Amino acid sequence: MNPEHMEASEGKESEKSSGNGGSHPGSGAADMPPEISAENCFELLTKAKRSGTEGEQERIYRFMSDHYLTVLRTPGLFGRLTAGERERILARRMEGEKVLAVAETYEVLDRGGSRENSRPQSPLLGPEDSSVRRVFCLHPESQKWEVLTMLPEEVPAKGSGMCTLYNYVFVAGGMRTHADGRSKASDKVFCFNPLTGLWSPVRPLRQPRCQLKLVSMDGFLYAIGGECLFTVERYDPRADRWTQVAPLPKGSFAVAHEATSCGGELFVSGGSLFYRLLRYDSRRDEWEECPFNESRRRSTDMVAHRSRVFRFDVDRERAGVSVYKYNTVVKVWHGGAFFPLHNPQPFRCAVLGDRVYCVNRSQTLQFEVREEEEGYLPEVLPSPAEARGALVPFILSLNK
């Protein structure tokens, strides 16, 4: 474990990055503001309110924003904040420049090898490939990719699920290969805080999972399926606890191929029946069948924008990408708009504003969400020049 990138807990992270640098003999420490920690920040905030020192209040709110998970998990802290203060520190955490980020990972080789399979196929890895994997970010103005952080060595190289919640990156599960050649699914979960640049372990999954889908919705994480798994579990960041929820219906999927959240509901598609779509209602803890999609191809990814779920199919025979839309309000499929592309390759998607970014090692496609998709081509942007494996995209807010 590299101590520069990993802390034992989010709490230790908060102690090390309170922004005060500590006190030293002869440095005028008596005149310096006290260091902030999760244990004393509410007391310091109360004193700052009484004395009317706006600057000190602002410093404490910034600490709470930068260490939001710590605030959520500290007994007697989050519950004592007013509703306005909770909204304030979360809003501040989401401020800044929103950027497209991608993480290097590797797919578990598909045993089927079907011509219709649109998943990227990765070569077998040596120890040197799996030990160092990077997270890149694309700055909107310069259109240049830069390395943001490194994935911890403890994160398996293959089959992990990734997503963002409260402007943290979460990485869960995966397949780890041991020295004797045996492979074993992992239950480990880690999160990255872009405001401090530090990684932290969080509560492990209830059961190991590989090729799972990790999706955030309504302040929770959902670990969906995985190889030969129908179970689903939900992570509550305030309690730092995973709990079982309703499993995927029996006979639906051996692997949850694609998943996204839209309007407070989860949508899952894929497995062996590519055209099926399931919807999860968290209020009733139930899954139900949605109308089938007309495409019989395996989608390369599925994302949500407003009240619609977008499904992307790579069509190598026609040399292009088909886009299908599912309206979650009227429960009807529309599509598929076809975009011709030279040598189309599988990709993964993320949504930023009214644009969908589809990323692989060769190129980044920027689709503008319109009512009528026909008649225009997606904008082609560069991908990280030295990226390896498959790229998992997500959106982060970074401090300017």
C-alpha cells in the first residue's frame, strides 16, 4: 500500500488535511486558528457563530465539505447540523469545474467469444500491468488529459465496479489473481476524495463480486449482480453499512450487463437476454419487467439523462453506433438513431450536462442530447494517449 495515496480511514484523512499545517515552536501557534477535526468541528462552528467570525465559519464549512463522508459518519455531528447547513456543505462539495474522468481497468475475458459481444477484450495481464493503473481527467477548455490519481494496488485489476457518489469515486469488487494462478472474487471497496487527493477503504461488500455493476442513486450505492450472482446489496454511506435488497429475478441474467439510475429507479439490462430491461423500485423493494427493446444485440453501455435511458449498441457490420431511448415516464422505447463511424469499437459512457461521452482507448465520442438525433455526427475528442486496458468514465467536480 502506498501511504501517499491511501489512508486507513476517512477520519484519518480529515485529521491530516484540515488545512492548518500544525503548530511548531516559535511559529506563533498561539495566534493560529485551532486545527479542525470531525470531533471538534461542531464545537468550533458554534463558537464561531457566537463570535460572529464569518471567516472562521467559512473555514469550518469548507472542512465539512472537503470531508463529507467523515461528517456523515460522525455520531453527534451531521444530526446536529441544520437542514440548511447540510445542503450548504454538500452544495459546496459539488462546486468547481466538472470534468470527464476515466479509470484504467481490465475486463474479465468473455468465455462466450460471440460475434455479437460488444465488450472490449483485454489481453492477459502480467504483474507489471496490474500494479499501476491511472485515473485521467479531461479539462474542457484545453481538451487535454492529465493524470489525476493512481488506483490503489489493493484494487483488483479486473472486473471491478466503479461509480461516483457525493463527488467521491467508489471502486468495489473485482477479480484478483494470486501467485499460484488461482483467481478469486473480491469484496473490498475503496473511495477516492478528489478534494483531498486521498484514497480510503470503506466497509467491504457482504459477498465477493466480480463483473458487478456499481450504481449510485438517492444517496446510496447499489452493487448489482456479478458473475453467477443474482443478489443486490445497498450501501448507506452514513452508517457505512451494506444491506441486502431484492435480488434480480431468477432466470434473468447470469451477469448484470448494464445498469443505470433514472428518476429514483434502477434499470438493468443485459446478461444472456440482451433485449430485456428490468426496473427496481426502492420504495417497494421490487423488480419488474419493462417493455422489451427491439435490438437483439448486446449493448455496449446504458446511461440516463433526465427521464430517459439511453442504450448504445456498437454495430460493426454497418460500421456505426445505434442509440435507443427508453422513456421512463410513458414506458416506451424510441430509436434507434444510427451514427456511422469508422472502425467502431466498444466504449463506456458518462453524462455531463446535455452531453453523453462515450470513451475507449481509441477515441472519445461526444453526443449532444437532442430530441432528433438524425442528421448529425457525434464530435470526436481525443482519449488518453497512453491509456491501457478498458476505460471506465465518470464525472467529478474539481477545485479550480
